[in-house]
Amino acid sequence: PDQYQRGEQRLAGREVINGLIADWVGALPLDEVLARCDAAGVPCGHIMDIADIFEHPQYAARGNLQTVQ
């Protein structure tokens, strides 16, 4: 909408905008959100939590994960 065209308008309305985005993201699977953002040219990416990191094969292949006893 026109009310969010400029940066200062988006900053002032950030709570509303963040709520709208959270609702949209929360209603879709991660892969769908990433695909739609990519198709629209919106930079985005999956932010991994610690469980995701331990399950990701690249971290294991690079030797980034160490077992401490």
C-alpha cells in the first residue's frame, strides 16, 4: 500500500508489517516461503537453529561439529 512506500513509513508501521509477514510465513511451509520470495526477487534464507546445524550434512562433512565428553 501507499502508506508503506518510504522507509520512514515502513519504520513507523513496523509492528503492523512484522505481524503481517509473521502471519504469512507462519501459514506456509518453509520451502514455499523461500520459493515465493526467490520468485519475487526478495532476499531470504533459512536461519538454522542448533538442531538444524547438527542435522545438516555440510557441517558434518566440513568437520565443523565436534563431540565433547
